[in-house]
Amino acid sequence: MKVKKVLSMMLAGACVLGMLSGCGSKDDGGQTQQGGGTIENPEEISAELTLWDASWNENVTPGLIEKFNEKYPNIKVNVEFFPSDGMSDKYLTALTSGSSADLLSVNNEWVSTFATAKGILNLDEYIKANDYDMSDFYDGAREGVTVNGSVYALPYRAETHGMFYNVELFKDAGYDELPDTWEEFVPIAQKITEKSNGEIKGIAIPGGEWGNTSYQLINMILCSGGSILNEDYTECTLDSEEAIRAAQLFVDLYRKYNVVPESIMENDNAAGRTLFGEGKVAAFMSGAYDISAIQGIDPDLKMGTGLVPVFDGAERHTIFAGWSTVISAKTKNPDAAWLLAEFLASPEISVEYSTTFSARKSMADNEKYASDPLLINLSDAIQYGNPLPVIPQLSQIRQIMYEQIQLALSGEITAEEAMKEATAQINEIL
Amino acid sequence: MKIKSGKHLKNSGALFILPALLVVAVVMLFPLLYNISLSFFEKTIYNPDWTFVGLEQYQKLLTGKTFQNALKNTVVWTFFSVLFQFLIGFVCALVLSQERVRFRGIWRCLIMLPWVLPAIIGSMVWKWMYHSDFGILNEILVRIGIIDSALPWIGSKELALISAIIVNTWKMFPLVLMYIEASLQSVPRSLQDAAVVDGANGWECFKVVTWPHIAPTCKTVVLLLTIWTLNAFTFIFVLTGGGPGTSSQVLSMFINKEAFTNYNFGNAATASTILFIIVAIFSTIYIRSTMGGEEK
């Protein structure tokens, strides 16, 4: 009997606890330790910070922290590295529960979600108090970290997709360089595919992973003059003629022209890279970060890079992507975290820190990029970059696009039906 | 020291289990009740307020196409996974229990490998084996002439769920084998011999002597497999991600998407509660059947 009593008491206790913690979370988001923005005698600040960084920065960050410590010897920085798989979920959970690092290196796409969840610090006061100049950042970088008019991150890395092509396969088919439009690209891809009896395909596009698939679809929609949402993010525009034209080609490359590997529905971008590196496809779209990986697969592969083709008559636009650092809203050392963020986003340091390109316009002609022919074209593409919509529903929108385009790729619905259904579903969540 | 009274001793029992109870309460009971209470509220990560909506989320989910599809897939996924896991495990156990089979120890070890391997690693390996361009499975099937060209195992609507069921079966049948083989060893040799002397053939011997001994184990195994498969997430998450479209989306995958892609915790909690109720039904049957056996 006693055990029963104890059990029922615990049950009731847990119930009450559940309700309390649910209601209690009402005010949690607002409890931030703002540093107020003004930093007096920054060199004398003493603090211990933790930086959560991406695993691919493992070789670079420690050296940069040493440089940081030359300037700020009393700020000790512990760096922890994480792989990209599950990174955004981990960061979001940690930021909202207050268990994250002080400073985090994040993909610009996540900033609006983190900011809306009140997990990261609004940097407006720091920017104002320190007269911090934001004008040297690319527009795409600045817009990408601005949520409802406030800046939430300091960008350091910028990139956009270009097209990688196999120089020899193109030459065998009679072409010396990448064409400017998709309309010209399709016959080239067909020729390469036909010449090899289908052993080698014209282009790899992903259709089996939501992030990569939606990203490349959006890239093509932008190159067609379309967009996902209208300017004030109140309405979905995927049912526009331009967006449907792009989605149609995305599907046709596979179903009609047969110039995409059969494995499209299983492939992510990494699989496309492997296919390209092994010479099984003649082209694929990606960013500068893939160059070394391709060279790792086949060091002798002759590849070229160029801009993603546009659709006939459309203006050139691509997705502006990048990485920034954000400060946890619950950090005890916001001033020291700001100093580190500012340091990592500074012009010369950002060139070192970024595994692709710097988010600074003034660094566009940096020797690191200008000396590499593969990088020049990809660096050129950055000026055409537009950030993805800066709203927290972005991942949900991309998930919807992915599910619909998959149905079109598997032939169950047409590309037009897919875009119209996606529009209806997205309008519902806006 | 002398114990003063029997009553005292009786009370101390509750105190002994209290630490364990507290742990269970914190790590299991609290999340469960928290989840159930959350299912009556509208709650997303962007909105710190809990808005009470009663049963509205249940009604919306149960009448929505996506959830119904996930529910249907869960039934197909669970039924066929358990069916094949059990049948293959059962047959292997019967074969391996024959003394005629040589090197039984080695066979047992080899068969146990899939079960010992972490689910995530097994799924990743299978994902590559299934791949239409690099996959070894298509290569073998084409070479021995079973198929003409590579099949999109995890990339087609028709095959995605079947492919996941194959992996789940591969992973779990060794466990069935282990349970049933252990149970087979408890069948008294003398009874089998007596049946043979009485003129029973192989099938009759199995029906009258072996089956009554292993039936309770089989029931337990099927119930356990059902409970585990209902909750299984790794295989589908790694192999198909619920796709293409939502063709292989089961409840656990649906919950994951609602919570971690859409950040709609209220909805995810509602779906979790529905899954909890389904699992609880099977668990109750399981507990009753095992407890019932002891009382007899």
C-alpha cells in the first residue's frame, strides 16, 4: 500500500512539475545577460570562453586563437569541434536550454531560427556602441544575418554555387567551356551521355537529401528569375511561371533527357561529388569547399569551374551562403565573446578562417583566391548571390519543396503540380 | 541489533526502492507526463507561450493525410518486419538445433554479427549496398541475371519501405534465433524419444512435444519485436529519410520531422502520445502474458 502511495505521490509531483516547467518557460527567453555594448579597456578584459566550431576548421582555428590571444591575453578560449551532421539541431537545443558555448560558428541559414527562438544575442547595441562598420560585408551576408531589422551574427565566410565540369569529357563532345544558359547546356549533356551509351551522364543533381536537393532546386529557380517567397515573405511564389520553368527542367534532366544518374533519388551532394570525381558525370553544381575533396578522389582529373547557367532571358542570381559567429543569449561573458566574433570577422582573419571565401568585399581580390584559376570563377559568382529568405520557417519550406519535387522526380505528379502543391502548403505555414 | 517489529521491516522496503523509483520518475515518468500534457497545447520553438487547445491537435492529426499515411506505413512496416524476423529466426533456430549440423558455434557467431553491429552502421552499409550506381546488391543481381538493370531500392516509392524492412529483418532475426534456440534446449530429450517410440513422425513430434515448450517464448519474442519495431527510427531515418515524398514515412519519422524540422513541439507531442498508446497496448499484453505465466 505504501509503495502505491509513494508512486501516486510521485506521479502527482511529476504532473505538477510538467505543468510548471511548461508555464515557466514563458519568461525564460528574455533572460539574457547583455553586455550593454560599450566595452571599456578591451585589452584588460579577463574571461574564459568556449567556441563551438565546425570540424573542417580544426586545422585553422587554433592558430587564429593564438593570434587573438596576442591581442587579448586575458581571454582564454576553449574550442570544441563538431561535424555538420545534426549540428543545427544540437546548437538549437543547446542555445534554447542555455547549455551552449559562448560563441558559435553557424551557417547563416540557421540565424533566423536561433534568433526567433531567442537563443542568440541581438548585436545592434555592440554595433552601435563600437561604431562597427558593416558596409564591408557583402549585401548577401549582411541581409542573411539580419532578422526583423536587427543584426544577430558577424559573417566571416561567403560562398555560392558554381558549376564544376570535366574538361576532357566536354572536349570529347566538342565543347571548350561551360555554356551560359541551361538551354545550351542540355544538348551538351545529352551528347556526352549518348557518346558513352549512358555510362557517363551529363550532370549529377541530388534528389535524396532534403537540404541539398532543395538548395539546388532553389538555385535553378533563382537562375530562372523566380523566387521562393515575395519580398516581404508573406506569400509563396513557387507557382510563378519562372519557378515552374526551373522545376520542370530539374525534373526533365532526369526523366525526359535522361542525363542524370539513375541513383538521383538516393544521392546527396557528396554522392554527386563522388560521381564527378570518378568521371561518371560530366558536371555538377557545388561550392569551393568541394575542390579538395574532388582532388582527393582523382588528383589527375582535369576540371574547370564556372557560373551556374541561367535560363534564356533571365538575370543571373544564385543563393548567397555563408557562415558567421553568433553569441549565445545566455553567455556570462558577452563582451569577450563580441571581441572574439569581431576578431574572426575582421578582413585578413576572415580570409584565413574561411575554408572558402571571405564575407568581406574588400578581400574579394585577395591573393589566396586570385592565384587559383578554379577559385576565380567561383569567387566571381558571389556578387550574384541573394540570401535565402531570412525566416524561421525556412527549413520547413525546404522540406515541403523536397517532398514535392521528389514526387515529380518519381513521375507521380508533374513539376507544375509539385510547385503548385508546395505553394499551397507553404502559404499555410507563413 | 534487534529488529523491533515486523511492521518496521515492512516499511523499510519502500525506502530501499525509493532511489530507483526516483531515477525512473525523473528519466521516464516525468518526460512521459510532460509529453502527454504538451500534446494538449499548441507550442512551437518560436512561441514561448503554451496555448491550450484541448484535443484539437489530435483531431487535426488523425484526420490529416500525412499522419494517416504515416500510420498506414507503420502498420505495414511493423507487420512485415516482425513476420520476416520471426520466420527467418525461427527456421534458423530449428536448423541450428539439429545435432547433424556441423560447426554450429561458427554459424551462430556469424549469424549474430548483424545484431551485434550498431544499427546506424548497419544501415549506412546497406545504404551503400542499395545504391543504384555504386551498390554491390544491384551489381550481383544483374550479374546472376535476376534483374536486367539496377533497381532504385531506396529511391523508388514502391521499394523504399520494402528495402527498409529487409534491413530491419537482417538486423533483428538473430535475436529471435537466440531466444528460440535457448528455448529449444529446454525441451526434454526424453519426451522427444518417447514420442518417436510411440511412432510420431518429425512433424507430429514438433507439434506435440516441441511447440508446447517453445510457444510461450515465441509469443514473448513476437510481442517484443512488435514493440521495438513500432518505435524503430534509425533504419528509415538513415536509409530513406521517409521518402521518396512520404512513401516510407513511419510514425517515428513523422514525429522527428514535426519536432526537429518544423519545430512544432505540440504536434510532435500529440503524435508521440498516439504512438505511446499503441505501444502501451502491446506492452500491456506482453506484461500480462509474462506475469500470468509466473503466477501459474
